[in-house]
Amino acid sequence: MARRPLAAALVLAAGALVLTGCIPEPPAIPQSPVQPADPQPADPAQPSESADAPDSGAPSGEANVGLGESVTVDDGAGDSWSFAITGIEENPPVESGAPESGTRFVAVLIDGERVEGSLKFASLFDTSIIGTDGEQYLWEDTIFATAENDIFFAMDESLSGARALIQLPEGVDAELVVLRSVYGHPQVEDVVVDVR
């Protein structure tokens, strides 16, 4: 009988902590655009995008980074990684799980290195594929399966050939790979790589 009053007291105490602000909200995230690892001078003849342009939340559909090209992304919250999408692997080696009927697994291959911060790569970026059918397929929807050298378990300061497993329907190929900063979006531009 004494357990119920104790449980009720714990729930009320936790609620009071949240309401009084003892559990802080995350800090505001400053704007930090994706920057190439080897920055090139800006071309003044190219028109620039307005900083006030509305963001639909969807990737633009145009690549802003080349396959194998290294970029550095600072999420503005204390973590920064330099990385490159090195390819798409068909039928990657899978340690556990199986694709649903009518689908197959592909792996986004990622090389990278932590510049600063402490969070692992998979905690900082949402990885997805835009298929030849125009649909977006998310890595988080394939979390039930594990590839060899899976990005989810990569805890080191650097990655080499880490796999982000994504499920695609049969007959659909990858056109673009999109990496979105979990903590920096929408201020931090998506990394969009053409993998055709």
C-alpha cells in the first residue's frame, strides 16, 4: 500500500521540476551554414539566396556537395564533424534484420572525423535517400536492421566506410543522399549529395 503514495509523490515532484524550470530547455542554436572542408572563394556573379526565404523542411532536390567531397558541419550547439558520402552499396552485409517483402537494403557509405564535441555521428545527423521515384526514405525507418560497420554503433572519433542502412522498394534506386543536422536544422543547410 505504501508504494502508491510514493509513486504519486515522485510523479508530482517530477512535474514540479518541469514546471518550475529546474529542467532547462536546450539553448538557442545560432546559424551555422555547411562549409566545404577546403572553402572556395564565392563567385560574386552568382545570385545569393535570401536569408529570409521560407524553409519547407524538405531538401531542395539539388546536390550541394559532390560524391566523395568532404564537408564540415557545425551544428551550432557544440558538435562539429567533417565527413564525406563515399557511395551507395547495394546488398550490404547485414548482421540482423531482413528487408520487408518487395524492398531491399542499400547502405550509404560514410567516412568522417569529429572536429569538436562529444556526440556520435548518428546522433547528430538524420540520413535519408531521395529515390528515383521522388520519395524520401529515412534511415530511422530501418533502425530494426543492423549492417556490418553500422553507423548507429560507430562511437569512435572517426568513421571509415560506416554504413547507414536504408530500405528502398524494388526498382527504386538512390538519386540523392540527404544528411540533416538534428540540432542545427533549419539554420544549418542540409548536405545533399548526388549519388547517381
